[in-house]
Amino acid sequence: MASLRDIKNRINSTKSTQKITSAMEMVSASKLNRAEQKRQKVRSIYGENSRSCC
């Protein structure tokens, strides 16, 4: 059976992992938002219907 110290270490490790995951989600959301703004800017310059790719 795990000791109290082992359980506390596991809890702290899980909390730390949650913080890292949350930070990574915020970074990816920021990058996605920036990419969408760039896409919208390009569409406004070249127009909605002009597609040279795909």
C-alpha cells in the first residue's frame, strides 16, 4: 500500500501536470486566434470568392 508521502507526491504531480496542460491549451488557443485573424485579413484583401488554391 502506498504511503501518505507517495499519495501526496502523486497529487502534487497531477496538479503540476494540470497546470502545464492548461498553459499549453492557452498557448494553442492564442496561436489559433492569431491564425484566424491573419486568414480573415487575407480574405478581406483578396476577396472571399477568389481561390487560387484548393
